[in-house]
Amino acid sequence: MRLKCLGGFGEQGRSALLVEGKSCFLVDYGVKKTVGEGILGELPLEDFPELDFIVVTHAHQDHTAMLPLLVGERYKCAHICHSTYKGIY
């Protein structure tokens, strides 16, 4: 199993962790709120392997705001989250 930190470790915001092994999945995909930079998110979108599923830990923006860029047309994979959040993504 290989863990790749995409953001959120040692910083506030943009939580994202890519887990590669027998399954390939993403734990959260959030946004870092930056002031004055005009950048909504700073995470790579083009380098992802095919995802089996996405785990959403909770629905704060720093953990989920970038998910709409991944789901739908680009990735058709399962979302694992609490039932409260099912209709959001």
C-alpha cells in the first residue's frame, strides 16, 4: 500500500490523501482557502490513476470542495460517506 499526501498535512485546508494498493482510492479532496492568490484549489487533477472509490470523512469545505471537479463525467466511482452527505456529491 502506498499513501500519497496531496495536501492538508502540515497546513490548514485542502485535505486529500491518495491510497494505492489492491484498490486505488481518495480520502477527501478539499480546498485551501487562500487570500489574495485568486486560486480556488491547488491540487493536481490530471495525475490521478483510475479511482475505485472516494472516502469522504466529513463535509467541511477543506475536505470536500474539490470533489465536484472529480465526480460525474471524469470519475464514475463509489462514494463512501455518512448517509447525511449522500445527496451532496
